[in-house]
Amino acid sequence: MATKIRLQRHGRKGYAFYHIVIADSRAPRDGKFIERIGSYNPNTDPATIDLNFDRALYWLQVGAQPTDTTRNILSAQGVLLKKHLLEGAKKGAFSEIDAENKFEAWINSKNAKLQAVQSKNSEAVRAAAKAKLEAEKAANKAKAAVVAKKRAAANAAAAEAVAEPVAEAETPEALVAPAES
């Protein structure tokens, strides 16, 4: 039986996530499968991959063929590299211990790169948040200055309005004018 390692779609419209399954190549995409070995969620940043490493390696070794997307996923997780190193050890190119050491070195370098990217992203997020806060503080100061200027103008206008009727009532002309009418 020809087996494939492929994705099986789940999730709602516009928000798909996938199960990584081993299936007969003649079975429909979302149909019957032999074994579920993981999941892939491209909706998160970065994409979330949950994979049973040992079972994926076993199925590759017994001849299951991955589709293009699952090949990329397996490559990113190191399954294809591990298979390649084990094949080299079987052929006598190097020992299994050397293969394990090479694989561990690859895993460590991959984790270091991932940590560097994550720290860079978190620093960028913090810097963006700080810049946004500074911009908001500057905008608030500008608004406060405009409000203070309007209040000062309103207070000055109110003080003039109160002072004018008192000044008009005290003048002799203001007192004489109502008597003449």
C-alpha cells in the first residue's frame, strides 16, 4: 500500500488548521487515515507545529512519502535530517554516535537562531510600545495646552463681562439716561 504523510484540513472557513496524518494515497484528503502524528496551525505567529518526532521518523523509514507542505514541516522539525543521518550511519559513512552529535548540534543552532529572532521581536515590540507611549504623552501635552489656552480665554472673557456692567452702572451718564426716557 502506498502511504502518504499529508495534511488533513480542520477548522472553520477562513481559519484552517491541519492534522498531520499517515494515509493511503488513494484515500480522500479529509477521509480515512492510518495514524495521526501531529498538527499544524498556520494561524499563529509563528506557526504552531506539534509533531510526534519518533512516529514521523518511523513512517519515513518504512517508505511513506510526504507531500510538499509536510516535507517542509518535517524538514523544519529536523525529521528529514535525522533520517538522512541514520541512512549515512547504516551505510557506514560515520557512526551512529557521530550522527547523534551532528543532529544535536543542528538542534542547538536552530534553537539559538529561534531565541535570537524571538528576542529581537520582543525588543521591537517593546520599542514600538515605548514610542507609542511617548507619542501619546506628547499629544496629551498638546491637548492640555490647547484646553488651558481656551480656559484662560474663557476666564478673561467672563471677567470682562462682569467688569463692564459694573463700570456702566457707576457712570453718571448711565444713571441719567434712564430718567430721560
